[in-house]
Amino acid sequence: MLVIGDSLSAEYGLQRDAGWVALLAKRLKAKKAGYQIQNSSISGDTTSGGVTRLPEALARFAPGIVIIELGSNDALRGLDLAMTEANLSTMVELAQQAGSRVLLVGMQIPPNYGRRYADQFRDLFGKVAERHGTILVPFLLEGVATDKAMFQDDGIHPNERAQSRLAENVWQYLEPMLRGPLPDNPDQ
């Protein structure tokens, strides 16, 4: 299993192995699900960066499942959302062409970026998931986004207390995917 994401997946500001990806890895191991997680997340990454690095990661790890958690930095930089949507579509297509099933992780941004932009950003994840017939986590920060106590001092990155909720938000959509065929490579 491959996670390609940004700081929200890369344990930015957290102790090592305290992030939601590490918590998912522990849950997979405990459930003897037959998957291991390769976390290929980079703080600050955008969907353009994801498109660039995904082919090498797919070739290297040959994952059965790819979790894509990118897009937040595109929106925070005010980038063209059509480009973000196209990049996410490209990543889903690349993963599917490599034989991977995809879990797309949706995000939202505060309305201070403008209600229209914020709504378009939120909605593009659903469009990509529907277009490619993939599973969507509607909002990674569900149950966390409005609770300031769940964030680091920067007010952007969830703290360690929030990570179990993020893991649960992903797990509820990931678990049904685990019932599919296991990958040939036991290291995935």
C-alpha cells in the first residue's frame, strides 16, 4: 500500500510514528490484513509534485492500493483548481493503469479564500472519484477541523491528539477495500 501525500500524511510537527499513516499501519498489522504501508508523503507537496513522483513510486513498490492525499497546498497557494483536478485525475489514472486500487482523500479549505473557491476545491475531489470510479474519503479532517485544540500552534497541522481521528476517517473507507484481492508481493 502506498500513501502519497503532503504534510498531513508526512507527520509534520509530530513525533515519529504518531501520524495517521503510522496508526493505519499498526491497525493493518494487528488485523493481519496482508498489507504494509509505504508512506511517500512530503511536507509542502502539491498535486504537480505528486504527478511527478508517483510513476517512480508505483514502479518501485507495485502497490495493491494507493492512497492519494494531496491538494491542500494547491488551494492554500491559490493555484488554478482545474490544474489541481487534472493532476489528481492523472494520479488516479496512473495508479489504476499500474493495477492499483485508489483511495482519494478529500480536503476542504476555510471560506476566507472565498466561498466559491472553497466550494470548488471541496467538490473537485468528488468529481475525480466519480469520474474514475474510485473510493473517496470526503474530508480527512472531519471531526477535527473546527476544534482548535486538535491543531498544532500553527493552526494548520493537526496535532498528535487528532491523528487517531484522521486514521479513523480514512479507515472507514479503506477497510472495505481490504476485502479485495491481496497483492502478489507480501511487502506491499
